[in-house]
Amino acid sequence: MNPQAAYNMCCKYQGKRVRITDNGGNVHVGRITRVDNRNVWLMPDAGGYGIGFWGFGAGVGFGYGIALGAITGIALASVFFI
């Protein structure tokens, strides 16, 4: 997936729970909290209790970032995606 297509899809799904696959084969599941021109920020699920992940450094409160250029696939995550 090219970075522009990934950016557009992330903007479309902002605030929603998604499943993102990166070019290393890693799968990330969480809620999109922020999208900028280089990264998408995910708040990972915390056991289903809504506690969230506070991140660190510049990403405090946004979870963790995934580079748009590293994304190979994005799908809306249902309750059954783990």
C-alpha cells in the first residue's frame, strides 16, 4: 500500500478500531487516535477494559506510531479480531 493510500484510509478510520499489518508482517490492533503526514498513532487494546496505553516521549496520550510507508494493509477490526 502506498503511503498516500494508507494516509487516506487512516484518516477515514480515525477514532475506529483497526487491524494494521506492516511490511515486517507484524499485526497491530487498536484505535486510531491521530494521523499525521508520516505516522498513524494507535491506542492498543488493554484487555478490553478501556484503560489504554499512555505512550512515551512526544507521543504521550496517543499510544504508539506506525510509519505510513510501512503499512501493507488496514482493515476495520471487529470484536472478534485479536
